Amino acid sequence: MGKVSKGEACSLCGKPAVKSISAVEASKYFKVQGGARGRIYLCKEHYKEYKKLSKKDREIERLRW
Ligand SMILES: [Zn+2]
């Protein structure tokens, strides 16, 4: 999870970004344009969505154990 420098825009909707995650991670939950390389910037809304989706994933993993 990286800090976002000022002026970065969400890679998904173009709004101001608050977080960046790896493109590989992002591509699990979102359609990432330009392939899963480098970093993806997320705005507040998309980051919230990402957290929700990734949490669900972790819960499933926990059930497996
Ligand atoms: Zn966004």
C-alpha cells in the first residue's frame, strides 16, 4: 500500500487518488487498462470498493483453513 503524491488521479475513474496498489492486485478486482503492470491509483470510492472486495477474499481463505 503506497502513499500517493499530489495530483495523481484514480486509474479507474480519474478522480483524485488517495491510495495506490500494485496493478497485479488491482487486476483481481477491477478491469485494469493497459495490463497488470506497475501501480494503480485508487480514489476514495474505488479504494473502499477494493477493501470490501479484498476482505471478502480473505474471509473465503480463512474458511478454507
Ligand atoms: Zn476511482
